[in-house]
Amino acid sequence: MGVDWNSFLEGFTTAMSFQNLLFIIIGGLLGTIVGMLPGLGPATAVAVLIPITFGMDSTSALVLLGAIYYGAMYGGSRSSILLNTPGDGSAIAATFDGYPMTRKGQAGQALTLATLASLIGGTVAIIGFVFLAKPLASFALQFGPAEYFFLLLFTLSAVVSLSKGNMIKGFVSMLLGLIITTIGIDSQSGVYRYTFDIPHLSEGIDFLVVIIGIYAVGEVLYNILLIKDENQRIKEDVGKTWITKEQWSRSFWPMIRQAPIGFLVGILPGAGGSIASMISYSTEQQISKRGDEFGKGAPEGLAAPESSNNAAAVGAFIPLLTMGIPGSGTTAVILGALIMLGLQPGPMLFQNQPEVAWTFINSLFIGNIALVIMNILLIGFLIKILKTPPQILYPIILVLAFIGTYTLGYSIIDFFILIIFGVIGLFMKILNIPTAPLILAVIIGSQMEQNFRMANVSYDSFWGIVTASPIAMLFAALTILSVFLPALFNRLSRVNVNNKG
């Protein structure tokens, strides 16, 4: 698909109309607010706000829904940075270094850095969208069960390898997450697994309940234990709003490097921002000269995944608009809304209704800029949250956690599950067991199992799955390297130290 520059310019003019600019601003603001709430995230934000598109023309509706989606991606990292509570799965990686920056009195800088990273990631992805939509969508269609299995396995192994010097605990965390994904009815055999005769568990445990329990409830419980220890309290001084030259120089190239990775992962149906941000965090730590600072407030550790997950959000629209295949849970909701409004995304969209497609693409770029301005203006308001006394702040976080959990399934049983994972999160923090492998395993474990079983039916053996295609072999090799290279580098570094000694 070549770029139709006349349609592109016409789309830009339409996107810049007063009405559409208003929809971009309103959608971005609403999405940011909903995205900050634990457990809701972009899919819920879009689903809840779909009714306001009723009666609108399809172009404006698509612009508004895209702005809500993008705003929610920005908003998810706000609560990750300030409260160590991800708004959704794609914002998990923002907790790793964003929250430590807050604890060091750099909340304002962390929020600004995340906003700029989102702008760069989104801009790079939009440029890629304009020029590469059709060929990249065709490449994504080459992914079958074997390719998806090894992509997901590589993602897990890469995150486990982050636990440098502590990989055994990383594997324990990952295995616990995989065990959690087996709870419920096996979709292929119909067998009940680990439900303990509780009907509610037959549908499995929603990964967002696990995320909220581990991060929000676990963090609150941990801080309650340390509430009298002033050294463990978040500093009253939230620092400057604008980032330093050093933070910018350390973060700029990681933003640029990881945006294409997020964009490519976002194109893969079902992958999404969670996987994109984890892969980017892992790869950036592996290649960084300051990898040992990751998890302690490294600016590039926040910038890389934030750039990646916003690029993934843009990438997810490629299969939606070019093939009618949603690239993420949120775009699946948007697809349903567009069909309801009489717009059918697919191969003929760019030919039959180019003005719709190009107006939307341009609205993403305009929305990116508008969201940067809005989020920077909101920083002063957001960091006031840190001034709230812990005795007030922690109960508020718990209330938001329970509300977010209840809206997922409207079941009281989820409250007990939330408390259980809150206690698990507390003990993991006390025992210094990394939570990222568990969370990612919970998010992708079911997909990985189903793709492996489907691939096994097709190829009869594990070796057949490995050699299914060059793509499968590439990800299998990357999986092995991600596990053994960190151990090899650690061993070599010890030998060098001993030799110098």
C-alpha cells in the first residue's frame, strides 16, 4: 500500500477541524482519567465510553475512540509511577523504575519522562503506520501457533533473565504465574482444573485481579508494616517537573530503540502493550552499560517501556484497519463499536473510504501532542497525591483496588482472591522475589499453552514445532540466548574480577 498523499493531506485537514479537535481533547482527557484507575485500563475505558459515540458519524466516532484508547495508555503509567499500582497490564513495567524515582523525590521528573517517552514512541509508530501498514500486516499473518508459542516463550524467558543474580527466584515467580493460568476449564478438553469445586473459578482468575492484588494491595500492606520508618516513606519533596540533561541523554536512545520493537509487537494480534513493554525493558537492561541500576530508579528503565507500549498501541490498529482483525483487546472493543456504527474495517477501507482511515491516522499524531500538553499540565495536580498522609492515601488505594476488581466480574469472590494475591505480593516483596515474571506468566500463560497444544497437533513433536518456520527457529534461539547469556556474562565478570584481584 503506497501512501496516497492527497488523501493523507485531506485526512489531516479533517482531523484538524474544530469538532474533531474537540473530540481528541475530550477523549484523551477521559481516557487518561479512566486509565489511572486500577484494573480498568484502555479496554474498559473504551467500552464504558462507547455510548457517547451513538449518533456520531463513523469518522468522528473512530477519532474519539482512538483518543480514549491513547489517553488510557498515558493514564495507566501515572498510577504506576505515583502509587506503584498499574492502571493495566501494559503499565506494569513503569512500576519497575518509575516508582523508585518517586521514592527518591523525582515524581515530577518521572511523570514528565514517561510523557515524553510516550510522545516519541507514538510518533515513531505513526510514521511506521503511514509507510508500512500493509507489508507489516502481511508479515503478521505468517504467525501461526508455533511462531506465537516461541514468541511468548521468548518474552517469558527475557523477563526471567532480568533477575540478574537471582534467576532461580525469577523462575519460581514465573512457574507460580503459569500455575495460576491453569485454573479453570481447559478450553480444549473441557476438564475442570484446580477449581476446588468453586463455580466462580471455572472461568479462571482474571489477570487484572492478580495485578491489582500483587501491586496495589501488596504494596499497601508492605508500606503499612513500614509506616513508622521515615526512611521508607516517600519523600515530601517531589522534585522538579522538568527532567535533567543527564536523564534526557540516558533516555533518548532507549526511547528511539524500543519504539520500533513495541510497534512490531503491537501488530501481532493478541500480543499488546504488556508484552511489548516487557520485551523492551528486558532488552534495554541487557544492552545498557548501567543495567545494574535498573529497578532502582534508572530513567531509561522507565522511558524504554513507556515508549514501547505507546508504539504498540498504534501498531495494534494496523491489523484492525487493514484486515479487520483486532490487534489487542481494546481494538477488539473498538471493532465492535465501529461495526455497530456502520463502518467495516478491512482490506477495502483504504480504497473505499480513504478519508476515514487517513483522518484517524492523523488524529493519532495530533492526539499524541495534545496528550503531552495535557499530561504535563496535570503533573502539578497529580503529585499532590504524594502529599496525602499515608493514613488517608492507603485506604483510598485499597478502595480503588476493590472497586476496580468488582467491576471486572461483579463477584464478591474476587475480593477474597484479591486479598490472597495481596498477601502473596507482600511476601514476595519481603523475600525479594521478582513479581514481573509472575505477572507476565499470568497474562500470556493461557495463550502460550493453547498455541503449544495447537502446534503440537500440527507438528507431532517439539522438534517439529521448533523447525516449523524460520520465525519459530529465530525465537527459539533468542529464548535460549536470553536464559544463558546473562549467566555467562555474570560468570565472565566474576572471572575478570578475580583475575584483577
